[in-house]
Amino acid sequence: MRKYIFILLSMITFSLSAQNIHSGYHSNAFILNSNSNPASFPEAEFVIGFPALSHFSLGLQSPLSFNELFEKGEDDSLRLNIPSVPSFLGEKDALLLNACNQLFYLGFKVGKKKNIFAYLGDEIVADVGLKLSGNLFDYLTQGNAQFLNRQMNFNDQRADVSIYNSFYIGVSSAINDKLNVGSRIKLLNGIANLNIDNLNLGLYTDSTSIPIFQTTMLADFNIMTSGLTSSSDPLLNSGFAVDLGASYKYNKKFEFSFAINDLGSINWAEENNEFYTTEGEAEFVIDGLIQSSSGDEDLEAQLEEILDSLTTTMEPITTTGSYKTKLNSSVFLGVAYTLNKQHSFSLLFHTRKNLDSRLNVFNLGYQYQVAESLQLLASYQNFNGLSNLGSGFVWSPGALQMHLILDNMLAADLFDAKNLFLQLGFSLQFGKKSTVRKTRKKNGLR
């Protein structure tokens, strides 16, 4: 049991998040632009992403920091500080993980006017949502002595874990000098899934009962899994999703953009699935331990008997069947203001569905064009009340383009950080139009 608690809590501390593109949304990094808004239109006529490196992100978003989860002992060893966990968990706190690794990307302009950009790519996505009740941790660590004659219900536990492959085909069209529109179709194959939308636990300890401190336990749960057996075939788990986007240049100073991504679902085939359920509410009564003044009773044997009875009563029924899960859709709303050729500012609102709530992010950005090939980025972000500073750069020497962005600069100590986003990518872009400076230099002018 301790092993599983350790793994679970470690997941809360070391989590990944990749699809939260904030500082890079209004940057020159085309791969980032295209990933978040299918209407993005490149300057280059041909774009190739480096295999498995064109869009790679790591991050952390957690209700607990490393220092809150672990404490240092007198011998300098690290120990799980489980009793302190309830004090750091709020009602809406959850572990949210979204990791994405783009395996390949290829796009090119078509048409006589080269006003259509067609592209395709493939990526592996891991999307995790885990919500735990702080009250349940409190009950497990303090014991039932603090909750006598009170019905304790723990109904806030949720889990939604999906790992899938997404092959997509997209088109972005420059309608005119002001308006771009785009769409993207995603063909999905589910690799693994864990879905818990019903996990209810009730406990009541009666101090007036005979025998005393009789505890009644109620459980009602339904756990659906897919792809967790060695015989699973991911090709049977099929899905479909679409992304839509648009951008509009109001004038030379202002540009507005909109995107909605991941409108779709995955069907998990019965052949790959296993369900674990109580098929309604199961009840188990713990009468307690018997110990007389002589101490002749075998307490260990009594405990073993209780555990055996509990396991038999609460043992889940294993069934199977097909089911469907929706992707966690997200919306981007952006405004960019260009002061001059070097300085520009942006405002971005991003909202994404996670479990039974939404993650809302506001981002204020600044983009500084240091040189033709170098852009520096800075931003202030607010993640559901948590503030961050982000920074990064986009380097575009010749056909190569590289971006590196870190979306948390306020954490002086990484062990105190509750969210951290790092994004790195490489691509090749051919056929860019020559700028005025490059043309004049080519013609021998200054």
C-alpha cells in the first residue's frame, strides 16, 4: 500500500504539461503558432519539423511542491510528509498533466498565389487529470477518532488518463491581406486509458454502539480501463477530432486571433477494456478488535480476519464493454499590438477543460526583435490565481528555426515550484521572402 501511495504522490510532484503554449503563441516560432492555431500562415513556402524535436515540451503543474510533499529528517534523508498534505489541497486542486511530442511535421504552400498552406504531422499525447480529496488524506492520517458519530463522505475523487496517437492533416488559407482561416483534422488511436467518474467512499464510526466504535464502510465505484493488458491492440481504439482557427489584421498595429482545439473523442474498443465495479453500493461493518484484561486474544489474527472479510466484500466485479471519452477541448483568444519593427505586445486568454472544471490562463506578452534572426520573449501569466513570469527566444538563422521558452521565472527554488513549463523545438523553413534589408544588401546597397 505504501508503495502505491508513494507512486501516486510522486506523480503529483513531478508532472508534465506540454500543450499550454502561452509565451510562444505570439512569437515568430511557426511550429508553436501552428500547434495552437491552425490558421497560422508561415512566411516560408516549405516547413519541415525535425523528427521528434520539432515540438517537445516538459512542464509541471501541481497543487503540491516538492518541499510541501517531502520533509528532511535529522539524518538528511527525505521522507514523505503525508500528514501535511491536507493543508495544501484545496477543493479545486488537481494534478493536471498534458504532454505532447511531435514525431514529424511537413507543410508547404500550394496554389497559383501560394495563399494556401497544407501540412500534416503526427504526435503522441498524454493527457492526465487526477483529483484527490484533502479530507480523505486527513481521515487516513489522523484516524477516525476525530470523526466520531459523523458521516464522512469522500466523493471528490476523479481520474481521467488518456495516452493516444494523433495523425493530423491541416490547411491554412490567406483569404486576403487581413484574414487567415484554418482547420485541422485529427485521426486518433487510443493507446491506454483510465477513467474514474464514480469513486464514492463513506465511513461512519459509532461511539455508542455495542461493540463500541463500530465502523460502517460504504463504497460505490466504477473504474474503466483500456490498453492495460498485454494483448491490447491500439488500432482498435479509434477517434476523430477537429481544430478550427482564424486571425484578422485590423490594421498595421492590431491583430486578433481565435482558435478552438480538440473537439472530438476516442472510442475504446471492448476487446481492449476491463471494468472494475461494485455494481451499486457495497457495505462492510467493522466491529472492532476484542482484547480482554488477560490479553489472551490474538490481535494479529483478528486483523487478518477483518482484512480478508473486507477484501471479499469490497472485491470489484470485473466486466468489459466499449466506451467513449471526449478530448479536453481548449480555446485561445489573442490580441497583438505592434508598436514598431522591434517592439510588440500581446494579450492571450487560454481556457482548457480538465476533469470537472476549467484551467484559465491570462498571458501578457512582450516580443523584442533584436535582429533579423533573433526574437526575445517575456511574459506575465496568471494560472487560476498563480502568477508566473516567462521568458524565451526564437532564433532563425537562415533556414533553421529554434525556439526555447521557460514559463516560470518566479520560483527562486525549483523545489518550491508548483508549475514549470519548458518548450524546445527545431524546424527547417525554406523559401522565405527576402526582406528589404536583405534585398538591398544583395544589390550592394546599405
